[in-house]
Amino acid sequence: MKLIQYKLGILILILFSSCKKERVEKKSVFIKTWYDTERVVPYTATLIINKDHTFKFTGGACTARFYSNGKWIEKKDTLILNSGFPKECLNLREFGRMCYSNEEIENIRFLKTKAGCEVKNDDEFENFRDAKFYLRNDSLIFKKDKKENCTEYEIRFYKAKKVR
């Protein structure tokens, strides 16, 4: 009898230990649609943080249009975005760069998503390269590079569109 109880106990232990435990993933506070709130009209930008760890960024000003998409990770209280490059040829901008020397302006005027390609339209690709954001109150704030100290301007997104 003890042998049957022993075998039954081992069988139950094996059954329970082989059950898949579903990983409970906590929802990130960053997952939502964020809207630019700082730049003046006619500039507009939207940053969508998806729960599948992808993001989409779109925007424009006057006749200019730009976009990006890629992957995000969360480290402690920081959201980090990295773009995936598009297949088409587009003008390239680095997200968060505000200040350029005259020499830098000449060099970046001709940056493209692919070397030597020919741009077919005026759309621009906004490259997020380890772009870090943090929350302050209800706003998503871009962490400026320490070298980027030429302006007091802050890149800030909010959960609602700005009132025009």
C-alpha cells in the first residue's frame, strides 16, 4: 500500500511540475499614445508605445513629414527606443538633436537611410538611437545628451493632444 501511495505521490509531483507556468508580465506605464506638447503649431508629433515592445513615431510641420518605428525596452524607470531602418531611401534625421554647427549642417544635409540612394519624396526618417525617456508627472520627457546644451527647449510628450 505504501508503495502505491509513493508512486501516486511521485506521479502527482511530476504532473504538477510539468505544467507550464504562465509568465505574468506587468504592464508598462509607458504603453500608450503620447502627443508632442511643447513645439509650436504647425508642428505635430505622435509616439505610440505598443505592448509588443514596438513603437511608431509620426509627425510633421507645414509640408514636412517624418516617421520612425522600431523596438523599445524598459530599464528601471527609463524607456529606451531604437529605430529599425526602412527599406526605402529617405532623408535621415537623428531624434533629439537640436543644435548643429555650420559644418555639421553641411554634413547632415545629405544623410540618407541608405548610402548612395536617391530620395523619391520629402519624407524624413527620424532615427531613435538609444533615445531615453522618463516620466515626470504625466509627461514623457526626452533625456537630452549632456553635449546638447545649446537650448533650454525640452522634448516632451503628453497623453492628450495639445489644444490649438
